[in-house]
Amino acid sequence: MKIIRRIFKWAFLAILSILIIIIVLLALDRDSKNVTLSEVEKQNFKAFPKYDPEVDSNHYFSLLKQFGKNKKLAKGFEYQCLLALSHYPELKDTPIDFLIQPAYIPLSSRPSPITVLFPWVKRKFWVVISDKSNTRFEPILLKNTPFNAQVGIIGHELAHSVYYLDKNSFQLAWIAYKYTKDRLFHRDFERQTDKRAIAHGLGYQLYDFAYYARKSFGRTDEEIAKDEGGGTYLSPNEIKREMEKYVFY
């Protein structure tokens, strides 16, 4: 019995020590950034109804030079990534890896865990693009989505990255916890992210993705037209109303 108590005691102390080390590492984080744009900069955003999938080499390399710094672009989606990045001047110098791998969620965005935990490692963000999911999500994987909608959903994920920029490690850990445990927080978090992407000039592209996704899930044109929203993500009608707030649409 004494041996069992000793095992539990040392196991408890080991776990406690690990937690203390993690808390100390999180507390040492100083990698948050203040990237608030001025009102003039916000008004200078541009919106394009349709992005052309035909790649103009001059335009591509211009985008790469301006927005490709510290970026690992997704193979086969380099142009879409750069077009979406061009709407986020706050992310020009931010390290971002666009990763293609099997994942249940078609796209997701998060800080690299190592760069959150270890304060001496420069903060990096991941945009994970799923190339394999279950049958339900297969139609809206990025590879199966129209070009303009691809730019829109990548832009949604980058809107997450912008939100994370001025958050320290404790705040990021709290957001991750609330996101998985609180459905209302999850819903509001994603809706605000849609609004942030629209505010950066990606309303048309986000609209195309929202419409395409609903069609892929079996909704009719009439049902989509009548949908006033209120779900986890903005509906096409909600996106149109949000776009009306900005002069560049």
C-alpha cells in the first residue's frame, strides 16, 4: 500500500512540476504584436468581385515579393494564398506556413504550438488545408472548391491569424479552451472572423464560398435566398448586409 501511495505521490509531483513549467513558459511570452491599422489604411482596402484563376506571371511575382516574405505557400494553391494575403498588410512579415495534410476540418488556422510554448521561438502561424476528410466534407475541401471561393476561405483563415497577432500565450491558450468547450463562444468567434475578412475586402470571395458550401450540403437556391443566417458562419445574405457597411464594395 505504501508503494502505491508513493507512486501516486511522485506522479502527482511530476504532473504538478510539468504544469508549473508550462505556466512559467507561457508567462514569459513576449511575442504579441500591436498591428492596429489606421482609419485611412482601413479605407484603402480594395474589393474585387472575381479573381481570375489564370496566373499572370508579373502579377504573381509582384504579389510574392510584397506578401510572400516568411511564408511557406501551399503547393498548388500558391496564387490563391498570395491573393488572400494581399488583403492583410498586417501579416506582411508574419511567418505563416500553409500546410496540406489529411484533416477532418477542411481548413483551420492556429499558432504553431511550439512557438506559443517556448518564448525564445519566433511566433509562427499555421493554415492547415485538408486534402482528405470524411464524405460529408469532401465537396468543400479546397481542391474541390471554385477558385474565387478558395481565396475567400483562405482569407477567412488569415483573419484568424490577424486576430491572434496581439494575443500573448495565455490569451491564445484561453481562446483554444473556450473554442472547444463553449458553443456560443465558438459561434461568435467564427462570425466575427467572417466580418474581419469582409472588412479586409474579401466579401465577394467569402460570399462565393458560403453559397457554394450550402449548395454542396444540399440546400436549394430558394432556401439559400431565404436564409437569414444566425449560424456559426455568416450566411450569404448576412455577408451581403455586412458588405454594405464598407465603401469599397
